Amino acid sequence: MLSVETSLKEAMTSIDGSMGAALVDYTSGMALGTLGGGKDLDLAVAAAGNTDVLRAKVRTMEMLGVKDEIEDVLITLGGQYHLIRPLRGRGSNGLFLYLVLDKGRANLAMARHQLKYIEAGLEV
């Protein structure tokens, strides 16, 4: 099992095009750990904002009566991909992994696959 810090390092080093990664508490919007980012990518602000995105999707699914789980949410910008992946493991309820990728360097399918692998090994 991997710690939060090790999992974020794994995301940043094993996923091509990674610009920033965070583990976020869905209930508070606070980042429990971050790695990467910079002056143009404030991961604390992104964590709070993407909490709202995830909450909105959950509410919409409830209103539509969709009885399924969110695997991930993808936001595509001109030069970036933003992946939001709610965690499913024991003790991880209310958390999600957040990953920002450089669109020109990233392979989205491989990034999603690797993020799923990292989630499986994460111990919170």
C-alpha cells in the first residue's frame, strides 16, 4: 500500500504530461496532499473548485435517478486535461484524486489507467 505522498509522486513521475496532482477531501474541499502545480496552477484553489464540480455531478445523478458510480470526470481545456477520480477503497469515502495533464504531452487513456492503478494502491 502506498502513502498519500508516495501516490502523488507516482502520479507525477509515471504519468506523462503530469503538471500537478492532489488528494482532496470531497466534504471540505481541502487538499490533503499536493504535488506539482505552480504560479499558473494553484492546486489548493483547484481542489476547492473541483469539489464543487464533483458535488454538482453527484446531485445531477441523484435528480436523474442514475444508480451508478462516477469512475472519473474529465475536463478538457485548450492545453490541459483535468481528471477527477473519486476513491472507492476502504477508508477513502469522500476523497478524490485530482490530476492535471499537459494535453500536448499526455496520453489520456494511459493516464486514466495509471490513475486507477495508483488509486488501488493508495492507503489513506
